Amino acid sequence: MKPLIKWDETLVTGWSFMDDDHVRLIEMVNAVHAASRSGKGDEMIPRLIDELTDYCRTHFGKEETAMRQSRYPLAADHKMQHDLMMVRVAELEKGVAEGNAISASDLVSFLTDWQSDHIRRHDRDLARYLAKRASVGRGI
Ligand SMILES: [Fe+2]
Ligand SMILES: [Fe+2]
């Protein structure tokens, strides 16, 4: 099993509307990881997927609003990453509804990889752009 996501400075964007949500998702993934180690991870899957659905809607919505309002030039690419994740989460939700077994450790690995990569590349690029605008007095 892959290690937990550890919150460190490579994940910090400096914007609380992003960082607070990222910390929340990492905590969720880490909780399932911990449960998996004691053989109880699979029981947590339906709740995790519910929370992920909610997270995608609200968190991605906040970032996409910031991208629109700031006329972020890489918005289309960033939004595509969000859309792909939402498709994946919708598939997982369907799988759970149909009674398919979803492995907690596979889901933890997938989310760990996705979250780390997405924050480090796409979210931090957006954060830098917003900071640059803020520094010239244009804010978000
Ligand atoms: Fe994002
Ligand atoms: Fe994000």
C-alpha cells in the first residue's frame, strides 16, 4: 500500500479557499488508508465516494469561479482535469450503486496520485497567477 499523503510545503497554494479544501480531502483519504490497514477500509468506500462527489462539485466550482473571474489563461486545461476526475467519481458512484466491490487500497492509491499531482501542477499554477494579479492590485 502506498504511503499516506503528507501535507507539506509542496502542496501549499497560499490561498485558503484552496488549501482548506485540499487538507480536508487529504484527511478523508488518509482516514480510509488508516481504516484499510485494519481491514475496515472497504466499509468506508460509499461514504468516501459521497464526500468525493460533494468535494468535486464545491471545490472545483470555487477554483473554476476564480479562474473565470481572473481570466486565467490555462483555465480550459485545468477545468478538463476537474471534468475527468468528476467522470471518474461518477463511475465509482455508479459502481457502488450497482454493488461492485471497490478496493479501498486501490482508491487510496488513485486519489493520492491524483491529488498530489493536481495540486502541485494545476492548482499551484493557478495560485501563482492569482498572487501575481493580487500583487498588481487586481485581486481575483
Ligand atoms: Fe484544481
Ligand atoms: Fe484544488
